Amino acid sequence: MIPELGHLFLISALVLTFVTGFLPYIGAVIGRHIFFNYVFAISKFSFLLISISLICLIYSFLVDDFSVMYVASNSNTNLPFYYKLTATWGAHEGSLLLWIFFIALWKVLYLSRNGSEENFNIIALTIINQVVFTFIAFTLFTSNPFERILPLSPIQGNDLNPLLQDFAFTIHPPLLYLGYSGLVVPFAMAVAAMLTGNTDSLWCRFARPWVLLSSGFLTLGISVGSWWAYYELGWGGWWFWDPVENMAFVPWLVSVALIHSLITSEKRGLYRNWSLLLSILAFATSLLGTFLVRSGILTSVHAFALDPERGVFILAIFFYFICGSLLIYFFKNSKIREEATYNILSKEFGFLLNNILLVVLALSILFGTIFPLIYEAINGRQISVGAPYFDFLIIPFALGLSFLQGLGLYLGWHSTKSFNFLIRLLVETFTIMIIIFLVLYFLFGEGNFYLLLSILAFSWILSGTILDKPFNSKTSKEIRDFLYYRAEVIFAHLGTAFLILGVGVVSAYSMETEVLLAPGEEFKLGDSKFTFKEIKTRKEQNYNSTQARLSVSTNNSSYDLITEKRYYPFANQMMTEAGIKTLITKDFYVTLGDELGEKYSFRLQIKPFVRWIWFGALMVAIGTFLSAYRQRKRNEKIT
């Protein structure tokens, strides 16, 4: 009964989102706007129906209702209850329902902040409702999560993919979907601004908090996914340039470009057409990522579906919204003429360069991701674009963006009067660079050219963001005011700096080897000694485990590491769990391989500063959320 209720509520939400998404336009065409009065109330009620539908699906997992095909395919009676929650969005159908829920959630949040019966807000709301309607229709007609199995089978369920039976995956998709779906709000506001002719600075001011929130959740979602891949997949890496990873990274890059463009549009009235276009592009890349993940044309551990027919449906959604909004942009937009009231030595030009770098990088990554698909479609042969392409691509862009981050606080609007600060910045940068290099040399030995570049970028951003201005302030009040009023920029820019340094250090100093060890044997890697202590087996609720305990000794300290291989009988899969010991400067990382006679194979790794990558990403997210909060407070003073 509960699945039927969930299905019924979802159908009801489909009807209501059609009413609020399309009928207002029909009313506007025939000149009767009476229906506008009901848009807000019905929109809130449709969110309630979608929420109840999602709760019904979660309940079906918790009570092991294997008469529901989606539950039977992705759960098991022996699955712990918290993984049953994860299983709700662990595959295609449930992930779509979660996606719909979050778009509807953003709609309600928009209502709570912008809930007036102005034409602008009504149009923006109807556009969001159209998005919700199309995805509910897609779910009901191609991916119904409430479909029943008759007769009932299997009795115990097929189990959740063992890769996904992890805490990080419980929070990774919701965070990522919050970021993806949140881009619908600035998209809807941009289209509404063009249709109403309100493409002024006020639109940019009110759109910016939504972009910041979406970008912040994307940052967290990508970071948690990177962390999950590091410890769960057993390979010790933090980024693989997987096609689906790329399709999460591209919207993030565009959203960051949009943030900086909106700042210039708000404060100087410039780049307003560009801001509108970026709002469309950000949502377009979000939809494109959804299409690629669910169309079956990408192969990835992240991919949900292998049904091209579903991909055609999503592609139709993509063309409706993106081509439609681009037509509005080209024919309805007022084509504001902007006078170039700034020179190349100004903050405006710095933001322009920042936008160019971010967008070109996003498009280059997108091209590298979809080019194999285009090539195969034309030539009938498969090729791959691997990490060397993306690694070579990202270095110059990272350096250019780092240069702008370190310089940004010193550039003035319209023009920069003096560049006396450059000498100080250069002296501080090279001083910090020498200190960091000596510390790393003392800890790990010689580095390489790419390490020097990462140290240079870190030192330049650190000096330009937080060191120079406070050290050259005359009073402690000036320092406090600087740190307080620029806190969001400091967090975001320093987070980028720590991330870059972490990538440089872990790439330069990582050590890895594969060895065969019997209990009691040891192996030395660098200045660390790994000793194989024992092997044992145990049985857990939903898997059987073979555990190996090793100790690692370094600098008169010893730590235990436990790595294991898990066999999941219902899924008939074997998984490897890494043993990780985290210190301030490095991680010891061990994975268990196969049994070969009396010995076992192990992969031993030492990963210096790898945690700095996620620490930096967390700082970026904090800075982004803080900026969204402060911008919201400033907007409230206006209204």
C-alpha cells in the first residue's frame, strides 16, 4: 500500500507542477492572469507531495518490501538500516526521485525568500516548476521506483552495490545533487529577467546567493566523492579524471565564473549579458551531466543507467530548456550596450580574465570527456582521452587563476592607481616559497618542477590574500576589519592555495610498491618499515571478511594498519578495504591483495600531505557559504 501511495503522490505532483509550470503562460497569452494568485500555494503543496513520495520509497527500503522491483534490486535483508537509506538513491530510479526532491526544495526556498506576486518571481517559479514536471514525467514513464514485482522475487533482495556501502556515499550524492539542482534557481531568474526586461544590477544582486550556495554544495559533493574514492576503491588516488567526475567538475567551474561575473555586474553594471549567458551555461552543464550519467553512453563506477532510451528523454529535456533559453537570450534580451569604463589594470579586467580562464577550462574538460563519444560515432572505433591530457591542460589554467587570486585584492575598480605593493608581494612570496621548499626538502628530500610551481602558487596566493595587507596595516583595528570583512574571500582563496600545495606535494613525494609477505616478514619503504603481523577471518551482518594486520614503524613510532578483503555473498562481489593511518604530514596506506601460497600480496603506499587537498576544498566551501550568507543579509536590507 505504501508504494502505491508514493506513486500516487508523485502522479499528483506531476499534475500540479504542470498546472503551475505551464498554465500561467497560457493565461498570459489569453490575457487572464487570475491563475497567478494560486501559483505560490500550489508550488508549496507539490513540494509536500514529492517529499511524501520520497519518504514512501525510503520506508519501502527500511521494511524490506521486496515486492517493489527497485527495492529488491538494490537492498537485502542483511543490509544494515543506514545502508538501506543509502540504497534509496543508490541506483537510477531512486537517484532521480532525490534529484526531483532537491529541485522542489530549491523552489520552496526561493518562495520563502522571494515570495511575492511580482511578474518576475512568478515567471521564475513557473520555469522551476517546468523543470520539476519534466523530470517527474521522465521518472514515471521510464524509471518508476515504485514498480511492483509479480510474483514476489527475490525473497532476500539482490543487495546494494558493495562499493556504495559506505558512509561517504550516504552524503556524497545528496550534497552533489544539492549543488547540481541549485543551479536551476539562477537559471530561472535569468530567463525571468530577460522575459521581463529586468536585466539590471538588482537581478545580479539577488541571483548571487543562489549561485554561491549551489557552488558550495558542489564543492562539498565533489570533495566527499574524492575522499570516498581515495579510501574505498583501494588505489590510493584522489582524482581519476573519470568522465562522470569531469561532468561534476565542469558545472563547478562555470558556477565559479558566474559568481565573479555577477559581482562585476552588480557593482559596476558590466558583463550583464555575460552573466545571463553563464546562468544558462551553468544549468546546461548540470543537465548535460545528468544526460551522460543516465544515457548509458558513459562507462563509470558513478554511472547509474545503461538504457539509451532514457538518455533520449533527458536529451529532449536538455534541448527544451537550454535551446529555449538561448532563443530567449538572442531574441528577447535587450542587448545592453556597456561602455568599457575601465582599463586592463583594473578589477573589472581581472574578473574578465578569471571568467575566460574558468570557462575555457570547463569547455576543454568537457571536450576531452565527450570527444571519444563523438569519435566513436563518426569512425566506429573507440579511443580514450586519459589523465595526461587533463593534467597537461589544467596546469597553465591553475597558474593563471592562482596569479589572479593573489593579485585580486589589490586591483581597484576602473583602474589601479599604484603598483607599489608588487615589490612587497614578490619579496613575501619568494620568502615563503624558500621556507616551504626547505621544510619539504628536510621532510621528504628533493622535489620536481611541478612541486616548485605548486609552492609558488601557494606562496603567491597566501601572500596576496592574507599576509601583505595585515602586515602593512597601521593599527590592529585595520587588521581585524580586513580579516572580518574579507573572511569569505580569505577562506575561499586560501582553500585553493592549500589544495594546490597538497596536490603538488602528494604528486612529488608519493611512494608505492607491491610486495609479497608472510606473517612476521617486513618490508622497508623509504624510511618506514612495514611488518605483516597476522591474518584472520570474521563474519559480519552482510559480508565475510579476511583481515590482515600490519604495523608501520617510523621515527621511533609504530602504528597498526588493518586492511581487508570483503566478500558480499548476495551481490557475489569481492571488495578491498584499505588500511590507512593519518599523520600530520602523510598517510600510510595499505591494501590486501591475493593469497599466494603461504604469502599474501600487499600494496604499500605513503601519501604526503594528501589530506591538505580535502582541507583546502573544505575551506573553499566555507568561504562560499559565508559569502552566500553575507550577500543574503545585504539583500534583506534592500528589500
